[in-house]
Amino acid sequence: MPESVGMRWGRIVVGALLAEVGLFVVAVPLNLIPGGLTVLLYSVLPLCLVATFLGGWWAARKAGARFVWHGLLVGVLAALLYGALTWKTTLPVVYVVANYLKLAGGAAGGLLAQRLAGKPASLPSAA
């Protein structure tokens, strides 16, 4: 299998970690200010979407192929990382929805990387 077709797992892991670290950098200070929890509840959806969009784009831009898969896997791993950190915590529904948006954000980032690379948009294939 040519290198340009293989999955770049290191970039996927780093992209997911960067997305989650970016979210924590924003979320922790918001929790510390008065009324910050309310602001966080309203901003968590777009923050998760944007963070994984950027992580998915970063991971997929050097992929060579399977751009959307790279981005989607960034979103999946970011959601799993957050789930591992909060698995004993009861979360508001908005946080659960935000984790699903991580999948969409990562895939959209991969799609942007694909378009910027000049590759035609296509549905990801399993093979």
C-alpha cells in the first residue's frame, strides 16, 4: 500500500489532542469566572465544532488520500478522550450533543483539506 493512501495515525492522535487541549484552554477559565458556566453551556456546541474542524483539517491536510476519514477519526478520538475524562460524571445533554458535533467538525475539516488539495469530493470508502 503506498504511503499516500495509508492512514496517518500520528496526525490523527495529535489533531484530537490539540482539539481537546484547545477546548480545555477555553473551558477552564470560563468555569472560574462568575456566570461562566452559563456562557460555557451556550458556547460548547460551536467550540467543539470549531476545535475538531481545525484538528481534522490539520490531520487531513497531509493525508494524501482518505481526507474525510482522517478528519472523522480526529472527531471520534476527541469524543472518546472527553468521554474517558468524564465517564463518571453526569453531563448536561448539551455536552453529549457537543461530542457528536466533534464527529461532524472533524469530517468537515477533512473535507476542507481535500478540497484545498484539489481532490474531488467523494464519499469515504471502507477499502
